[in-house]
Amino acid sequence: MASWGEASQSRLIGKRIARLSGKEKVTGKAKYTFDINRPGILYGRILRSEVAHANVTDLDLTRAEELPGVKAVIPLIEVGRKVRFQGQEIAAVAAETDDIAKDALRLIYIELEELPFVVTEADAMAEGAPQIRDDWKGNQSNPGTNKNGDVEAGFAEAAVTVEATYHTPVQTHVCLETHGHVAEWIDEQNLTVWASTQAVFGVRNDLARRFELPANQVRVITEHMGGGFGSKFGPGVEGHTAAQLSRMTGRPVKLMLTRKAEHLVAGNRPSMTQHVKAGATRDGRLIAYDMRGYGTGGISSGAGFQAPYVYHVPNRRTERFNVAVNAGNQRAMRAPGHPQGAFAMDSLMDELAEKLGMNPLEFRRINDSNEVRQAQYTLGAQEIGWHRRNSVPGSGTGIKKRGIGVGSGLWGGGGGRGTQARVTINADGTVEAVTGTQDIGTGIRTAIAIIVAEELGLSPTDISVKIGDSGPGLPSGGSGGSQTTASVAPVIKTAAAAAKQKLFEHVGPLLQAPVDDLRVGTGTIYVASDRTKTVAWRQATGLLGQESISEGGTWDQELRQGGVAGTQFAEVEVDTQTGHVKVLKIVAVQDCGLAINRLTTESQINGGVIMGLGQALLEERIMDPQTGRMLNANLEDYKVPGTFEIPEIKSIVFDTHRKVTGVGEPPCIPTLGAIANAVYNAIGVRIRELPITPDKVLTALAEKKA
Amino acid sequence: MDKFSYVNATSLKQVTSLLSDSGWGEVMMIAGGTDLLSELKEYIETPKTLVNLKTLPGMDSISANASGLKIGALVTVADIAMHPTIQQHYTVLAQAAASVATPQIRNVGTLGGNLCQRPRCWYYRDETVNCLKKGGDICYAVNGLSKYHAILGGDPVYIVHPSDIAPALIALNASLKIAGPEGEKTLKVEEFFTLPAANPFRENVLEPNEIVVEVQVPQPKPNTKSFYLKAREKGAPDFALASVAGVFEMTGKTCQTASVVLGGVAPAPWRSAEAETALTGKMINESVSRKAGAEAVKDAQPMNDNVYKVTLTQNLVSRTAMMAVS
């Protein structure tokens, strides 16, 4: 049975190894889609609706077409159709310069008959609200209901109950590199596209369908990409448009979204509102849970969230529905449905514990059947100094009050079939590993190098890793569901092992030893039963002569495992005069199986914590009911964490087994609840609505005083 | 942005004559450009000509002597923040400058630009929203989302003035020199800023053909303590939710004179005479400082979303006063 071996036997796997592309990235040498320039390139731009809901009554592209330097103008909506959200595509241009393209957009004539709109959940659900989807009755989709056990009997058994409403707003992905493509038709039947995507083969297949080409005549390249978080699985309208403009003009076209469009149309995490009632028995068992909740995914549906979450409640009833508003569609966003569900559940857990007069960590222990998380509670509590928390919330003295809180999460991340890879050993000793995955930022490029180097007795920098290109025809799945490493690693390992085996067949006669008696050392191959018999790597590969070894890999179920638990502890300081919350420290204990590269695994956890912190304290899409506009479609008023917001983060790689598991998503889940509970512990007032901004803190403190 | 011609300035006379016939918006001045460029990119402004002020000689230095400071309008925000004399004797000014934006912006943004920058209001900054400030009929903040808007002096335009440096200069009793076609004039920085009731379209008294050339700051008395406190949602870059520039002449714990100027809460930097009165001649302690805070906001008229600013401003004023005795 295949295995990753014992930790003590690993030379590289599980160690802290610097990202191979790190230097290129920090020096600006790494080429992202934004940086791609091709001979004869044109610049694409998209005209978007500024209004939330309207009939298109006229569209005239003539003046834009006549502007010198404009090479193509295409409509993206027909007269007679409706625009249903701000940012919806109207038309696109391709021009010799980006400035000409921008000027051309302003020459497009569009006549809109504005319609009543709704941009907030409250407005959408109000009586007499305008109907905004033709295929729905009203602006709410049918509730999905779920029932287990006997809720009424459960509440009858409860010693305490809590009734509360928790809300998280829409959060946008804020990819540092906005969505976009450079499209270039090599000839009428062959399209090459540089894409900022988290699914090279997904984009390839989509474009092939759209342009009715055999899939292998579309090549998609993503050498480096600046963030996706679930929003970059397909080419989208902008990708189709870039390819269309390129085909019309016979020239390469670069079309990257503006920051504003990125907020408006490139996806978001749906909002969540939960009205929940829950009960617990005197001895601290969750006994009943009744939740009615909704969220908006914009004009689409799909506003799901986890409820209840992590902790087991035997008697439960849940009812969820989607609310449509005139705003851009949701897309998958780092752990879809989990962070918002975790915030509500962990807040609820603290509220119940307080009513029971029980330590909130003790209450969690009673209701959490996961043994990994039980161990994490112990470790995390020790790291943060749980005993230092205020036993009476808000009881600290002084203007700046400190508090400590805890939150939990879970995820799958076990990987799956669908990756093909080749490992090639050349006669000159060079080694190549090729697969069609892409590095969304998790460090898969480095992980591949580590696995191959471990297998062949080389150094990661000796391995030439070729990913992010559909050209070689070795497919791999999209980077979603925290699946990349767990999907790719087994195939790479088996490919490297197969290549090694082939090399051993050449080396065996030289060392006069049977193949199964050969082992790799560090840059050597030796005979296990007689270690004096050894050959240097270069000498061994020299035996290949004119040939190379090139071996594929196979999926091996035994090398990976899904299902992770995580818990985080936060310490915050709340300035009770300004309402400002400063996170002092986060302890993130993340279950993760075998960490191929401990350094980038820690980076993953750090990044998740920062994203969770942003959602807890800063981020919110602000829609104006008056104008239908998003008021903060920029990075001035849409606030993401910056240097001053980043606390001390203690990322603990809690490796419980030697099988590969992905952790891209889970570390962003428990942060919200941990911070919200820490704020409560600091000031003794609970804020049930994210983000916890100074206005909410000051208002809550004023209400407490009154 | 729309196309424009670009002229390098050679003299103040040339600048004012280039400006003189055009009214607002046709010919505009650019120095650091940190505010103007975003207005151009968003088509909030569409000038035909930009006059580059950075080529003007002699306007980019700080001189400090016993009578006070002279700071050219082209001095960068960073230079003000880092100047040792300003840090030592005009602390509130150095602190205010250091709180502006990010190092990159402070390195190019200028004093003149900081004082003349336009509002950050999210309705004003949206090209497609024709608000009152831009000649439309209504201030959208009134019935809209007003979290970052004014609690004092708003009517009829509820923007807040975004400058951090202006409250500090007013608290230090600074003056400002303006050049125009008729020559130069000097006025108090406090008199430079106007409220929307006087002019809903502009934030100061500058005429279309005038330019700020210098700021003069009298040297505070040796027993002066001064502070700039700025509350914001994010460490940087972020504009003030509310800020307080406080300048206190102290004898022991007694405040002889007090200057208290608020930022981020009104369409102009807002001198709180009420807070000053509450502190002047008093031994500063918890209750006196709390009274000063309450006095500062007693006329506040918050909107739907900015009631919190009343408490915040009150607390910041109290905190600033307490810093004078700590």
C-alpha cells in the first residue's frame, strides 16, 4: 500500500521550504495576466450599466466605432432586454490603446428606461416590492426546510433558551489581480488565452464550447495569478468578450476588469440573516434548535449557509430561503456558507453558555464529538491563555478593554480524481514535473517540487515544475474546495516513483544489484544491502543516452484524506471611547493531515485568518436603496485588512495523520466567531451583526449604558 | 479621463492669468495630484488645461524661526510630518500630517493640495450621481447612507471636510497667503474654509483665479501642549470618522488657553468654541474634560447612520484634553 512514509524518513516533506516563485513575485519578475503583452495587442474595455434595473430601449455603437484607434465594438445586450444590476455588461470595445478604449466607451449611446429596483434584502422582502425575477414569484425563493428529532420536545427539556438574530453582510472577493484575460487567435481554429483563473482546464473547456472548437485547440496559460478565492473558475462574460474581440480584429486583446467592476460583477459571498432559537439542558447539552434564515446572492440564488454548525443538536428545524436583489451574482467564496454560519453558531454557543453560567469552552467540549477539535481546544486555550479571559464579560477596567473568545470550523478538502501528470528525467540529470493544475496561491508549484525531489533524492530547486498551462494536455481540476494539493500530490508522487523505478532499471546493471535493492540518497543512487555501491545522480541519468524517462502518475486514494477540524482563539482590545476593535492575537489550530510544506501551510493559515478578520471587522458591500448603486465599489470605502490590522498570528499546523489534506479554505472560518466572542468578553455587549465597526460598538455601548 | 493640455507653471503671475478667464473647472491646478487624479479618472472633473505647479520656484520649503513657521504650499505632507521643529513645537501639525493616507501619498501630496482637496462623499465621487454639490437638486446623504457624513454645519450639503492638516493649522492659529491677479492677500486658515450654507459647491473662499502659496504658523508659547487624535475604521489609509486638533497653553494642570478644532464631522474644519470655553482657565480633570466633550457636540444634528459620531467626537475631545495633563 502506498504511503508517504514516516516523518523521520522524510528529507523534505513536512519541512519549511521557501516558495519557489517567491523571489520572482516580490521582485516583480513574475508575469501575471495583467503583465502579458503581445505584439500588436489591443485593449478591451466593457461598458456597464450604472443603474440597477432598466429596460434597454436604444443602443447605438456608431460614434464609438468611428473613433480613430477603435478596432471593434460589440453589443453585449440587446435592445428590448433588461439590465438587472449595476455593472451588467452593455457593450465592449477593443482599441489601440487603453485610453482610446476608455474614450470609446463614453461615445456609446445607451438609452435606458429605469425600472423600480431593490438592492437590500429588507426592500426586496417588503410588501409591494417590485418583482425583479421573471421566473420567481416575489423576490424570495421557496424555503428549503429540514427537520430532525422533535424540536418542541427538545425545547420542553431545555433549561435555558436563547433567541437571537445574527447577520453577516455581502462580502466581495477583492482579488488583488482583477479578473481578466489576454486572448490571441493563432489562426482561425486555434485560440491561446492567458487567464487569471483558478481553473486552467475549466476555462479551456468553456471557451472551446463557446467558440465551437475542439478542446485541444484552445490553450489556456496561467503562470501566476493574483487571487481567486472561488470567483475565478470560468472565463465569464469578460473572457468570452476578450476572445470575441480578438477573433474579430485578428489581434491579441487584453481585457482586465476595473476595480469597480471587480466589486460589482465578479462574485461575492452572500449575506446571511438567521433568526434562531436554541436551548440547552442544565448539564450543558444542546437540545433544541430552530432557525429561519435567508441571504442574498444578488440577482441569482445560492445564498446557502451552515446552520447549525460544528456542534451537534439532536432536535432541530431549519428553514432557509434566498432573496433576490438587483445586484451582482454571488460566486463561491473561500469556504462557501461556512464563515457566516460559524459566526452565528459560535455567537449562539457563547450566549447559551452564559445563560447556563458555564465556561464557553467547557460548553463546546460537551457538544463537540470531534476528538481532533477536543485536542485543539486544549492546545489553543493554552496558547492564548484562556484563563486570562474575563470571567464576567466587560468587567475589565480602563478605557481599553481586552477580551478573549473562541470559534470553530470544519471542512473536507480530501482531493479527488481527474489529475494527470508526467515526471520526466533527462539524460543531463534535469527533471521536469508537468501537470495542468494552477497555483492559486497555495504553493502547489513548490509542493510538486518537494514531492518529486523527495522521491528522487534531489533538491526542490532541481525540479522544473510546469503548471498553469493546458498546452501539454495533462488536465487537472480547478482549485476549489481546498482540493488542489490532495488531488495533485498522489499523482505526482506515483509519477515520480514510476520514473525513479525506470531509472533504477538502468542503474541496476551498473551497480550490479537488483532493482529492488536500489535506493536514492541525496543526489545519489545506492545499493541498500551494500552502501559502498553508489552512483551520482548525473552519472546515473547519463546512462539514458539519447533517451529520457517520462512517466505518468495515477490517483491513489490511500495517499490523501478528507475532513479537517479547526479552532481559533482571539484576543482583542476594544477602545470603549472610539469603538475601535484591535485584534491583538489569533491562535489558529488547524487540522491538516500531512503538510507537504509546513511553511506554505502556515502561510495558508495566516491568509485565512486575515480574510476572516476582514469579514469580522471591516468588509461589507454597501448598497444604496436610494440610487441602486454600490457606494463602496473601490478600496477606499470597501475596507480590507491592512498592515495595521494584522495581529500576531500563531498558526499551528495540527498534523494528525500522514495523508494529504487541503487547508485552503478552513482557516478563514473560525476567525469570525472567535473575534466576535472576544469583543463580547471585552465589553460585555454582544454585537450580532458583522462587521464590528466603531459605529456598532459605540451604539451598543450606549444602549448598554442606557 | 478626458484629454487636457498640460502647462508647466513658471510664475504665480502666469498661473493666475491662466486661471483668470475660465471660471471653475476649465483650467485646474495640479501639484501632487493625489486627489485630482482620482477626480479626473472618475470624470468628476474634466478640465481642458492642467497647470503643473511643481515647476514653480521657491514654494517647497519650510522656514522656522522664533516667530514661527512659513511653509510653502508645495511642501509635501511627509516633509511636514518629519520636520524636527514641527514635531517638537507644533506637535499637533506633525501628528496630523503623519496621519494622512499612506507613505506614498504623503511623499507626493502637498500642503496646498491637502487644504484644497475635495470631499470624499460616496455620492459626490460617483460620476453618475448628480448631487447638490455638483449642481443637482439634493444631497443624497439626507435620505441615504450617511455613516461618514456631517453631524455639524451640514445644511444643505452634508459632506465632511477630509483634511487632517487643516484642523491642526486652525488650532495653531495659522494664516494662509493667497495669490491672485490683484496680488497677494493673507487670511486666517479658519476664515479660508466655508460652510455649504454660504456656498454649497465649494469648501473654501478661493476664487477660480486664486492660488494658495504659503501657510504661516505663529510659534506656540513654550508651555503649550498639542495633539491630533484621529479615529478611523482602518489603521491606514483611512479618512477620519472624527478627529480633534487640540492646542493647550498650560500652567501645571491649569489650561490657560485652549484651541479645539474638529475634523471629519462638518463640511469645514470645525472650531469648537464651546469646548474651548469649557477648558479655558480650568484645572483639567476627568469631569472638566468630559464637560468639554459634551459641549463640543451639544449642537450636533446627526443623520440616520452617524449618531455614533456624536459620542465618538465627544470622547475624542475629552481624551485630547486629558492628554494635556497626562
